[in-house]
Amino acid sequence: MKFLHTMVRVHDLDKSLNFYINQLGLIETKRVDVPKGKFSLIFLATEVGGPEIELTHNWDSEEEYIVGRNFGHLAFEVADIYKTCAALMASGVVINRPPRDGHMAFVKSPDGISIELLQKDDALAPQEPWLSMENQGSW
């Protein structure tokens, strides 16, 4: 068995693509537009051939997408959690749970999906400004 993808519904495709591609650093691996069904499927991954996130954009939907308690978060390993969080903050992303421990942080997508960032290998030594930074909102 091979894990293929997780599907996430998004309201504003441009905002979501900006977040996942420009801010988080994923790449678009495939796109399917279905005019008859009025939806698009955009597949994103950290690398070609890796597990994907399928963004589903229903073109005219006004349905409110609510994340249930049965879904927790998406998780990504990063080379340097401090540099990653600094770059995300500089691009306007709120760090909901800062990497105070040098190991883990949480941010949210434009549609409220929690994204966990985990330091590759061992945790980095705790450092400011992260060490003193408070949580913001929920994560």
C-alpha cells in the first residue's frame, strides 16, 4: 500500500496557492479543471512523486467549510524551523504556536487548516524571539 494524498477544500484558490506554494514551499504536481462539474483539483507536494495535498476548489460554492475534531493537521519536516518560521512571518503568516523548543511550530492555511512544522533531526537550541513568543489563536 502507498499513501497518495489528503484532500482539502479551499474557498479562495489564489490565496491557498500563495500559502502552500509561495509561503510554505510546496510545488504543484498536477492540475485538473472540470468545467462541467465547476471544480478544480490542484495537487501539491514537497517533491515530485511524494505524498500530495489535493486542493479542491468548487468554483461557485458558498458552503462554509468547517474542520471537524476528527481531523488534526498536516505536518511537514523542515531543515531549519527558525528560518522557516521567520520567512513565513515575513510573508504575513501568523505563527500560532512558535517553535519555543526548537522542534515544533504550528501555522494555519487561509482556510484554517493547521500545519505542523517539525525540525528535521534533533531540535535546535531554544533562542529568541521564539523562546518568549506567546501562542496566538488556536492551533
